[in-house]
Amino acid sequence: MWEDPKTGQALTLRYYRHILYRRRWWLLGPLFVCWLAVWATSWLLPAKYRSESMILVEQQKISQEYVVANVSEDVQDQLNAMKQQILSRTRLEHIIEQFQLYPRLRKQPGLDDAVEQMRNDVEIKAVEAPGRKGETSAFSIIYTAPSAQLAQTVNSQLTSLFIDENIQEQAQIAENTTDFLSTELETARNKLAEQEKKIKQFKGQHLGELPAQMESNVQILTGLQDRLRSLTEGLNRAQEQKLYLESLIGQYRSVKLGADHGASSLPALDQELEQLRSELAAAQARYTDTHPDVIRLKGQVAKTEKLKQQLESDLAGKGASSLDTAPTTAADLQAMSPMLQLQGQLKANQQEIQDTQRQIQQLDTQIAGYQNRLNSVPVTEQQLADLTRDYDQSKANYDSLLKKQMQSQLATNLEKRQQGEQFHLIDPPSLPHRPFYPDRTVFSVFGLFAGLILGFACVGVAEYADDSVRGSHDVKIAGARVLVAVPHLTTPEMEQKQARQRMQEWCAVIFLLVVMVAGNVLTFFKG
């Protein structure tokens, strides 16, 4: 139930049907005119066709386990960079001139408007990989043109530019990366050679003072000290031998000088001989017969015994030659032979002592030198550690750059052979059969809805402005009572006229419906 906006009386659905029937041409007229205007406008607007191609971002054909790519640019960033290059003014102007695009805009001075229009007509859409959000696996290139063939041709040109640009850019980036790494590698090689030279010079200047030579220096120093100890012991023995020889010579002289006074010196030799034998027995109890002390004491005992025998022989022969008198006969020479032997041994002993002292002095100098070397090892070790640390860092940097340079060279060769990440055309530019704009089906449906709205609006306005009374229902709505109702009377001529009028209306309605249906069918198949 509805209410009349003027009187507030309730209105039935039947009343509204009567209104629509009575105002049918107020509804059908605007509906048809509005639809026809919108539909005709859709056919008058210039058509635009869209050609679309799909390019797959094909991953590197050889496993990353064997060859690591040296181009790590994200696909989306790469697309943005390529889009800026391909849609640059220079390239678009070349395409516009090549295909004679935008003739109306080309008539204007310069091609700024034409270039801007073409940028608006080119659309690039990235396609995400299934199940991998944010990762681009493909992208589509869409170009809009006034004709289908032109749209396909220009899109083919744009697609070729993208693929060619990708190949050139990937190869150029790979080569630039390899060249950069080669330059850095050469710098690292020179720095490493410089560090090696410094270490070599340092080792040459501190030869014998290096930490690696410390063990050998200690061994040499230990050997020198052992040798010094041995020479010192030998010097002590030689000095003892010297004292012993000097005492023997002194005793021999005293014995020879006192030969005329008897054998008063023999007991002293016996006492000394007894002492030497006691020392020999004690040494033999402690050492073996090859021990130097045992051998030395045996020699002293033998010499003392020989001297004693010689003195006894001289006393028995009453030799009277003086020790200071030169021997004149064979007998005097024989008598002087023990004395000469002792003097020769004393001179040899003195020479031995001098040689030993000289060797000890040389050993002291050598020991002091090796001790200085050992004392300077901590300082040398620290200096060498600093040089070695710099060398190790340079060596590690060089090895790392060398590995990267070799990998980059492999990746560059891979790009040159087009085995790396490439753009692969999977859907060539399409030839559109229907225009992208205007969508005449949408225009037609929109015209129908707009016409209905306009028709209902016209019916409402006409009905609201009409105050005429057409029946008892209108009288009741006006608030008056119906006293007498006179039925509608018609003549045969009026009935014939109404029948012709209805026939004409039905023909007009059928005509309008046929026109709208034909227009929609044409739009569906040709739009």
C-alpha cells in the first residue's frame, strides 16, 4: 500500500498499473530515446584495441650449485629500470615515427604530447609466482591503439625491445661485474706482493732472530755452552798439568843440583808418586779407564816413575853436569833428556792453554751473540706478527676476490651464451577482435537502465502535475462522495478508432523492441 503525496490517501498496486498504462508513452519514449542516444554514442566514439603479450622470467638453466649468477637485481626493479629505458623519449619518438602513430598529435609542434600519450597507452603488469608472494615470475605488456592490427604490431615491437634489452643489460651487468672484480683483484695482487716484499726484507734484516729460528738458536747456544764447559774443563786440566810439569822441572833441577849431596830429594818424589797413585786409585774407583782424569793421572804416574828411575840412575852414575851447562857429550845429552822432555811438554802445555783461552774467548763472543738473538725474539716476533697479520688479511682478500672473479667470469660466459636468467616470450602479442573501449554492451545496458530511470521520472512528474479526475477512484481520493456513476459509452466508430489506435501502439512498441533487441544483438556480435 502506498499513499497519495497530495491527499495522503492509500493507493493500491492496481492504481499504479493504471497510471503506467495511461502514461505508457511517457515511459517508453524516454526509455527508447535514452537507450538510442547512449547506444549511438558508443558507436560514434573512437574504438581502442588492446594487444597483450606475456613474457616469462626464465630462471638460469644451469644450477646455482655450479655457477652462481653475478646479476642479483630483483625482477621488479629490473622491470622498472627497463621500463624507464624503453619508454624513454628517444625510443618512443622512433616508434611513433616508424608506425605513424597519433597523427593528430604529431601535427602539433614537437612530439611531447604524442610521447606522453603513448606512455599512457603502454601498460606493464607483473605476474606473481603461484605460492610465492612478492616474487615475479612473468609480466605482461599491453598496448592500446585505434586498430587491432596496429595494436598488435606496436606491441610486437615493444616486446622485442624488452627481450633484447634484457639480453644486453644482463650481459652488460655481468661484464661490468667481472671487470670490477678483475680491477679489484689486480689491486689486491699488488698489495699482496707488497706485503710479501716487506716480510722478505724483514726476514733478511733479522736473519737468525726470527721466532721460527728460536729452537735452532737454543740448540746452537746449548752446544756452544757445552763446548765452553768442555774447553773450561780442558783449560783447568792444562793449567793443572802446567803446575805439575813446573813442579817436576823444579824437582828435577833440585835433584840434579843436589846429586853430590846424596838422595835427599828422592823421598819427595816418592811422596808425590804415592799421592798420584792414591788419586789414580780413587779415580779408577769412580770412573772407567777411558775417563780423561784416569788417563791423565796414569800419565802423571808414569812420568813421575820415569823421572824417579832417571834420578836414581843419575845418582848411581854420579853425574856431575850442571843443569845450566850445555851438554857436550852423549852421556850429558842422555842425562839431560828427561829435563828436555819436561820442558818440551811444558811449552806444548803453555801453547795448549793459549789456544784454549782463545777458543773460550771466541765461544764467549758467540754465546753472547746468540743470547742477544734470543733476547730480541719477542720484539721481532711482535713486529713479524704485525706484518704477517697484514699479509694474511691481504691474502684472504685476494683469495676471496679471485674466487669471486672466477665465478663472475663463469656467470658472464653463461650470460653471453644466453643460459642465465632470460625473458622468454610465452604468449605473443594478441590480435584483438573486439575493441577494449568503448564496451558497447555496457553502454547499451547502461542506456536501458538510464532510460527506465528517466521514463519513470517523466511518468511521476506528469502524473504529479495532472489534477484531472478520471474516475470514481479519483473522486474518493479528492475526499468527495460518488452519488451517481455513469458507465463509459462508446459508438462503433469510436471502437474502431480505438482498435486502430491500439494496433498502431502495438506496432510502435514492437518496432521499438525490435530496434533495441537488434541493437543489442549487433553490439554483442560486433561491438
